[in-house]
Amino acid sequence: MKWFVGLLVIMSGGCVSAPQPYVSAQFYSQIPRSVAVLPFENQSLDLMGPEMLRKMTVQRLGFWGYTIVPLEQSDAKLQGMGITDGGQLKSLSPQEIGKQLGVEGLCYGTVEQFSFQNVGFYLKRSVGVRLKLVSALSGERLWEGSGEARVVEVHGKKDKAERAFVRGLAQKAAENMFKSPLKPEANEALDRLFLKIPRRQ
């Protein structure tokens, strides 16, 4: 395969197009004063990614003007309701959860992708997340959006593949040590998601 040499790098910014987010026509008349960011549902195999993305979402929502209930406070109340995982939230209505947490809005999150593949000649880092803001008073969906980011490297030469493999392992080890796996891609995915999400005025 002499024709396939060199390096192909696909960055998320130019190759991933997120669908247009949904924004309710009633958004500005129902903007919640307080929001709880609920545990994320995890559709990936990674255990650290969902909590990292959840904390990053709290920071961004705060920057967007929302008043966020501290995670420790909302988690303690959710545990009292028997909720310890994002997948369990469907068993309760937004109104039930909002009443127990004492908030007007709920942010639901789903980690759709969170993967790292490194086999030397092929390296892929991928993050996909979906967020939804729901009124805890009416149960209406106020906005919903998704963001995705990925980096793909394909190497055709053995020496470059070997270097890429070692570099990928070192980067993953460092990220895991600081409990920030796929942090650049996670930031990119959330940046893309929040790009068209309305701020709270």
C-alpha cells in the first residue's frame, strides 16, 4: 500500500456539524430562576466522562446567567429519592423532581459518545453530549441541543504510527491522572452546543 502514506488529521471544528437546537417559543416567559443540573445518563463505556461533563455544564450555565444549585446539594436530595444514576430520572416527572429539589428548572444531560481508540496507525478521540432544559413547574422542554467533537489521525508509515501510539497512551494516562479524560474534545463539544443556546438575560 505504497500509495497510502503520511498523516491524515480530521479536526472536529471543520467536520462535525451539530443539528440545530430546539428553543421553545415560551422560553423567555418561563426562564427558571434556579436550575439543578441532574446526573447525566451515560450511553458510553467511560465512567469519568459523565461527571466531568456535568461539572463543565454547571460552569457554562452559570456563565450563561443561570443560578445553579450546588451539585452536592441536589445529589443529596436525589439520593433521598432513590436516584443515584441519570438513567433513573425517567421514573419521575420534572414536577416531582423540581419540588423535591426546590428549583424551577432542570437540566438533563446524556453522554452519547465518549471514546478513545488508539491502535497506532489509527487514533480517534470522540465526545458527544446532549443537554435539555426543562421547566420544573410546567414540565415543558425549554431548549435542547447537542454537541460533538472528534479528532481522527490515520498514519500510513510504521514509524509515525508507533510515535502516535506512544503519544496517545501518554496523553490518555495524563488525562486520567487528573480525572479529565478527553478534556479538549469535551470543551469543543460543549462550546458547539452552547453556541446557539439562549442566555438568561
